[in-house]
Amino acid sequence: MRYCRDMHGYGQTPPAAQWPGDARVAVQFVLNYEEGGENCVLHGDAASEAFLSEIVGAAQWPGQRHWNVESIYEYGARAGFWRLHRLFTEKQVPVTVYGVATALQRSPAQVAAMLEAGWEVASHGLKWVEHKDMGPEEERAAIAEAVRLHTLVTGERPCGWYTGRCSVNTVALVTEAGGFDYISDTYADDLPYWYEHGDRHQLIIPYTLDANDMRFATPQGFNSGDQFFSYLKDSFDALYAEGAAGSPKMMSIGLHCRLIGRPGRVMALARFIDYIQSHDKVWIARRIDIAEHWARTHPPKPVAERPSQMPEAEFVERFGSVFEHSPWIAKRAYAGELSPANDTAIGLHAALTFQFRAASEDERLGVLVAHPDLAGKLAQAKRLTASSTEEQASAGLDALTDEERKRFTELNDCYVGKFGFPFIIAVRDHTKTGILAAFETRIENDRAAEFATACGQVERIARLRLAAMLPNEEGERPREQRPAA
């Protein structure tokens, strides 16, 4: 069974963003232009708009115009936009506009001002309506019409896309449509990342709903400009500190003409712009600039041997001997829930170990018995698996003196006679002397304690084997690429 959500992402070690000018953080302002594209019976919609206005908790009015909501949206186009346009242009801040195509068509003066200012105008869909109940064909058609109309209105095809009120199919459908440098219909990270769909790699530049003025219009949100400024400042300070520590990120700020464009709120935005401009090593960019930088600096790197994407036979062949001669563990892991989180050494070890721990005591005993004696007859006859041969050699167990070999044989015989399974230890963690010392100590354990210890060592051996086969985190490659024997 495959779990499609990626709960791992970049993991503990995200890639170095390498922002221009060695910036510690990339800051990006998005102005959502939705006014004139919202639900309205004048637009052929079934009801009035109820989302993101000054009327918190408003409900749609089926078949009726909501005069108050309409006029609030009109304020964004008539007054709020121009207030924000003055602010951004005076402070020389680059902006990305998420423009709803039908809204842009109804605002020619605003579009002209956006283009003259050099702002990026990305697509915010055809209309500012929900996509969640659209079937794939209906949504696909809406995407195509949004691109067509956007191109006619602005003179250029949009390079970026953000639906906002999206469906579960949106990102895949926009990827299939092609032609976009980035999509922003996720909130999953502080850095851009690549999304794979079929044979396509689509850059995702995540957006934000927290550093967003929409929270002026939600029950749990900002009540004053000071709260908005404080939240933005804290977010920036945290990311700036992370960047100073060597892990630069991206900060997105989401804005709406009818919300932040009000006089009682816009000064908080102005103070925040002044605050970040007072810092060095801050890259204020459009989203298209970030997309171009990321594609150039961190191009997609397909991983052909991704465990969660392998056919079962290939998966079992490759990982079936991570637990010595016990392919059933790999088969059960494959039948369980695999996801991108299991594509690293840590993640796949978790999936395999889960099945080992869930097995019966007799099954786990079978795994213990499958392990060879240390420096025993199989080693002398060169009949160990490639992994076991390499592991024993790493501790010098392939080059014992006659006296050492005799001592190992005595201990092996005594240990198996007492416990019914061979002595197991992750030899890569020890020297030959340390192994002998552990042998002599553990042989004094009772069977229950030693069974638990041996199982723990089996898990550790599997972990070390996987570390040689798979990356632990993003960008960390295995020591070598070879199938497990």
C-alpha cells in the first residue's frame, strides 16, 4: 500500500538555498487580486461571496447579491490597491500579484500599474471560487481558460499559479497543463521543492496562510495592525536567525487589497518593510525570481531507486537480505504503508524494523538463527553473504591468529549451546578486542535478556547496511550503491 503524502520533505538537513548575495532569508510579498472575480450572481454564480471580507462569519446568499460584501471587495480595487501600489513602489519593493483572470479583466488601470511597476502577475485561477467540488475535467477546463484570459489581459502567459481555493487534483492538473515555472498550492515547507507527477518535475514554491492578512477576516486572527506587525517580525527574526546559522529559508507574506489596504492596517505593513530593509543579507524578490534561482541552483534530481516507488519484486530483491536471509520482512514492509518518508536509510529501517518487532518470537528466532557464527565455519569456507563477509572483515575477523580463532570457536559453541542461536553483534561498531569482550560479557546473560540484546543487534546491523545503500537525508548519498547480498 502506498501513502501518497510526504511527511519527510527535506528532513533534518535541508539544502543550502544559496540565495543571491548570500542572503540569510528570501522575503516575498504576494498581493492577491481577487476583486471582481469573487462569487456573485452577476458573474453567473449561484450565490454571493462569503469569504475574506470585513463581515466575519458571513454566509452565502443563494440567488442574491450581497451588497455589503460586494462593496467591500470594490474597496480593494478602488482604494486598497492604490494605497498598496504607492507603498510598494515608493519603498521599491518587488511584488508578485496572484491575479484572478476575471478580476484582472475588470481592472485595466490596476493591471497597467502592475505591469509598469515590474510586478510579476501570476495566475490565481479563472474565478475566485471553490474548486473542491469540481471534477477533473471541469477544473482542467477552468485552468485552461484562466491561462487564455490572463494572457489576453496582461499580454503574457502566467509563469506562476496559485488557485488558493483548490481541490485535491489542482496541483496535478496544473502540472499536466505545463508551462508553469512554479505552483504555490501547498503550505508544506519553508523552501521550494520539486513535485513529481508522471514523468514531469514541477517546482513548488509553498505559500502561507499564517503570515497573511486574511487573518484579519477570520475568527482566530489579527485584531490590529500591531498584532500583524508583531507576527511578521517574529517570523522574520526566526528565519533570519536560522539563515545566520547556515540554513537560509524563504518567508512569504500574503496580502489582499481589501484587507491590508485599509488605513488602519497598512501602516503595520509599512513598518515591517522598513524593519526588514534595515537588515543586511535580505533578498526581497518576486516569486518568479525565486523559481528561476531554485531551478538553476537546485534542479530536480530523480532517484530511480526510491524504495516507496519500486515494484514489489525489485523491492524484495534489493532489501530482502537487510535482515539476514529473511526476505519475508521486506515483503511485509512492502505490503504495509510505504511513503516518501521511507525513502531514506532511517525511514526504510523504521518500516523493516516495525515488521521484525511485530513478528512472533519464533519468527524473530528464525532471523537470529539465520545469522552466521562470527569467524565460524561458514566464514572459513567463504560462504557468507557479501554483507556479512564485508562486516566481519571490517573488524579483522577474516585475519585471526590460530589462538584467536580457537577462542572464537569455543565461545561460539558455548553461546549456541546455551541460547540456541548464534552470537550477533554489529561488528562495524567494534574492534576485534571489543567484540571478544562483549562475547564474554553477554554469555553470562539469561536467555530472555540475551534474546532481546541479540534482536537489538540485528536491528543495528540492518541500520548500518541500509546506510550503505540509501541516503539518510536530502542530499546525503549512500557510501556505495550495490544490492544487498
